[in-house]
Amino acid sequence: MKKSIEVFAAIGVILGVIFGLSALAYALGAWIEGGFPLPFGHVLVEGGLPGWAWVSNILILVLVFVMVIATFLTLAERKWSAMMQDRIGPNRATINVPGLRGRALGGVFHVATDALKMLFKEDFRPKNADPLLFNLGPILAFAPVLALFAVVPVGPVVNLGGHRIGLQVSNPDFGMLWVFAIASLAVYGTSLAGWASNNKFALLGGVRASSQMISYEVALGLGLIGVMMAFASVRLPELIAGQTLYLWGGATDLGSSGQLAFGIPAWGIFLQPIGFVVFFTAAFAETKRAPFDVPEGESEIIGYFVEYSGMKFGLFMISEFAEVVILAAITTAIFFGGWHIGFFGDAWLTRNMAGSPILLGALYATIFWIKVLVLCYVQLAIRWTFPRFRYDQIQTLGWKILLPQALVNLFVTGALLLLDPSLRTLAIVGFLEIGFVLALALRRGDKEVAHRAHEPHLPDDVHGPAPAALPGAAAASHH
Amino acid sequence: MAYIKASKNPSGDLRERLYLPELIRGLAITTRHFLRNLFVGRDVNSEVQDRTGGNLVSTVSYPEEKTPYPPGYRGLHRLVPRDDGKPRCVACYMCATICPAQCIHIEAGEYESMDPATESRVIEKFPTQFVIDELRCIVCGLCVDACPKDAIRMDTGLHTPSEYNRSSFVWDIPRLLQGPPVSHPSDPWNKRPSSAPPPHQHVEAHTRIGQDVVRPRLAAGEQHQRTEVTDQPIPVTRFLKE
């Protein structure tokens, strides 16, 4: 009971911090666009800086949110995996200040110890490694990952003192194409690192990484095309706006009715469950995490970063976790309705909180980050649940399973969209697919049935093997 | 060329062939463990089998939580004190003789004057030195069995603690003499001249260190002499076969 209260309090603190930071991002964006107004009526830049809110978005969304969540995921990876495996996990690092002395706080301080270790370790470069490419590897692995987040909208566009501020670094016309383009750049970092290390195992890891990542690029793109077709856009804000429509029930549009109506939103997961599975799997393979961790291959070759130490290795690691965050963010935006609650209350919330747009925006951004954190958990749970794929299984999954699946899904989606542009038929098919998989998951498997059938049926009160009856006892009981 | 299609799934079960439902079931199991361990507090009962509650962690985090030893556990030696705080040992050398590791060294002293006022008047000998080399001890417990006076026990339930030099593992009377005092009706100083009830109480302490601890009473100014710790080899076995 005490533990539950502590956990809920911690969750509350985290959500409060997220809410505050989101509100700060809005306020900072408005402050920058207004030309840095100061308390006594001065304005640093006359006429303001319209369109410059991206500076605050880079600062707070990319450098604070993504990086801090990625940093804490290094701890979560260890602590959550411990909980999944019935262990305690990291709990030894403490800070010797009054009030915190001897309290591990769930291992939070291990983040600091990890970071300090990475920063202060020797930055070693092998003698025969190519110095330029060796140094370029971690940079090229890390930079595209952060750049990916530029097109992800975290919160709605709100009107703050005449400025329209949204929590999105950039909203280009090409939207998702940016994600595809930049995501495919990440392979250069890993393959360069593997090649420049002048180490056979690193080269092997680099080659594995490039083959795997390039294989899954195709499925990655094809998985999303269904959603783009359904909402007829590649811009993420428009995809999110499309997902606020209710398929059944509720208000048909966000602003038209202020009622607290329930309904089923046109979320991407409902329209495109196969697309979701294909995209999520392919993107998971792009992050090079288990079960797709053949490029790293801890147990065989150490992988493309075998020669890296110190913060260069840290960059590879943090880029992996930043990829996790960004994959979760993109999945949230495309398949889980972005910053909307979805099933109820969006219209009601928008109408009743119209007076304080900054709080409304921060609330929506908090909802977005909650979804992102849940999806981060799902990714970590996948990493700690499933066994690794063999190399041929990875290629089989990518080329022989996901790719045909995505193509068939694409044709079916196109046909259904032509048949019924209101998306309802598409959603019915989607629900049927989801229901089929869930029904299979909840059904008792053939093996279990067969196994149960062979078990001797014992009454419930018998614990352990029944004592063997004496030969004479059975005969005696007949008399 | 021999080619085994190792990835062929022999299962005819639709769920396993589809793979995705099995993944969902696996995730459900993992998440169930995660949620139980996250929201339910851990029972820190050191008897792991007796733990209750929804938390599934069975770790005993050692320095803070310790598993108790079974009752018959042979721990560190102690010299059992009498009621007056002196050791019950009468320096009979039985333990030193039986010790297969030859780790006990005793030097006997004799009571100079038979002072009738003291209750030790019936004892002739006492150990001036009682030294156990805990590094040589093989924890066999034969000394405890051999002792005719119940003067040495291994009931502390403690390990030999870590030390920085070997000489610190040589335990002498001030370190060995600990725990609750013990007296038996058969102790010579408890022999009664008449059948009147004895003025003292017999404490047959089957206790461990920490339970019902009675600090040995010494006379004012009296102190057990501490053994000088030197780097010289300790002549533990010199009394044997000389």
C-alpha cells in the first residue's frame, strides 16, 4: 500500500514536471515570437520575431524532453527489466545530503553515475583506426536521431497574445518524408563506425547493421502509407487532426459541439492495425534493439561500437534510446491520435479551457508524453520479453513477411478507401483484424489443450501423488 | 548441399504460426510481473519461502536483510562467563588437545590464595591466556563437545569478521569472553554446604549472543588482561608433544 502511494506520487511528480515544461515551452515560444518583451514595457526586438518559436521548441522539446527521457530510459531499461524479471534492480547509488541520505529513490542517481562514468572514461582510439571517420561515426549515428524529432507535433497550435504557437519545431510540407529520409541516414553512423574501427568484429557489426536497416526501410515506409492514404496527407499535424474525427458516436468535429460525448476516434491503429504492426516492427528493427540486436550481438561480436569507449560509446547508447523515444513519438502521432484523449472529452476540454490556452496546450502535450512513455514501456517490454532473431530470420521477417503483408494491406486499404471514403469500412476491417488477433491471443492454444488432456485429473484437495494402495486393501474393500 | 530449413515451424497451432498473438501473450506475462513488482511493496521477510503479498521479488538484499542460520549453526567461539564475569574455563586443556586444527592455545594460571570470601575458592586453575586462531579453526565443534565445564560454546551465530592482518584473527580472552553468563547446579562454587535454598540463581542459558545479554560483572578496577598482538608467530601448539 505504501509502495503504491509512493509510485503514484512519483508518477504525479513526473506528470507535473512534463506539464510544467510544456507550459514553459509555450510561454517561451510566445516570448520569442513577441520579440522578448521585458517587464517594463520594453521589447528587445521591435515588431517581434514571427515564426521563431522553433528555437524554444528545439530547446525544450528536443534537448530537454527527448534527451532527458532518453537518459532516464537508460535507467528504466535496467530498473524495469529487473521488475519484469522479479529482481530489484539498481538501488545502490545514493546522494549524501540530508533528507536523501541512504535513499535510492528507485535508482534515480544511477543516471548521474552512468553519465559521469561515460564522461570521465578514457576516450580511446585504436592505433590503426581512421581518425576522422572514427570520430564521425558517433556523430552521424546521433545527429539524425535528434533531427527526426523536428517534424513531430507534441501539442496543439494555440493563440498566445496574437502569436500562434505550436509545439513543433518545423511543419514542412513533406512531413513524414523527412522522417523516412533522415531515418535512413542513421545507417551511415553505424556502418562508418564499424568500418573505421579497423576491427573485424566491428566491421561485421557494421555490415549487419547496414543490411538490417536497409532491409527494413522498405517495410517502414510501406507500413505508413495506409495512414497517409486514409488522411490524404503526409504532414503530421494533419494526420493528428484527421484522427480526432469520430467514426461513430460523439461529435463529428472537434469544435462543432462542446459536449462531453463518447465516440470511437479514427485512430490510425483502428484504421491500419497491420500497418501499425509493420511500421512498429520495422522501426524497432531500425533501432537495433533486441530482438533485432544482431548488429550489436553482445554475446557473439560486440558489434559496430566494440572499439568505442567513453562518451563516444555513450553517444551510440543515447542515440539508441533517443530512437526509442522518437519511435514512440511518431507512433503516437500517427497511430494513437497524437495529443488527443480520443474517446471523449476533447471538444469539452477545448471549449472549457479556451480562456487559458497555455494550460490547454500543456495539458494536451502532457497527454502526448503519457502516450509516448507508455509506448516506450512497450518497447522495453518487447526487448525483455522476446528472444533474439537469428540473422536469416531477420531477413525473412523483413522481406518475406512484412513486405508482402504491407503491400497487401496497401491494396486492401486503397480498395476500401475507394469503396467508402468515410473511413468506416476501413475501420470495420481494422477492428476485425484486431479482434481476430486478440481472440487468438486469449484462446487456449492447441498445445495447452493437448497438454491439459494428458494430465491426470486429480481432485483439488489432493496435494502431491496419492499414496499407492496396498494390493490387499482394494480387495479387502470389496468384501 | 545439405540444407536444413531450421526456421520451419512444425507447429500446426494457428496462434503459434501467426506469432503475433503469442507475442501479445508474452508481453502480458511480462507486464503482469512488472505491475505486481511496481505497485506492491516487497515483503522483506528473510525467510523467502514465507513471504506474502503480490510482489514476486525473492531477493534478500544481503547487508540490510540477513537470513538467520539454523539453530545448530556453529558460529564464532565464545568463552562462557560465570556470574562474576570471569570465564568458566578451568584450563584443563581438553579443548586444545582435541582440536584437530590445533588452533587453541591455553596458558594456565593457579589461584594464589584460597580466599574463602570469593566464590572461586574451589577452583584451582584458570586460563591466563586463552587464544584461538580463528584462521586455523575448521569449525568442527569438537572443543565444545570436549569441554567438561561448558566453558566454550559456538552459539554466537556470527562469522569470523574480516580483518586487515593475520594477527587480528587470533582471538584472546577479552574478545572471546562474551554473551550471557551460565551457571549449573553442578558447578563446584555452587556446591551448597546445607540443604538450604541457594542464594544465587542457576542460569542454564541456552541463549545466543544478543538474547538476554548480561554484561559480565567485574570487580572495581578489575580488567581482563588483553593479549599483546605481535607479528611474531603465535606458539599455538607448543604444549603438544613436547
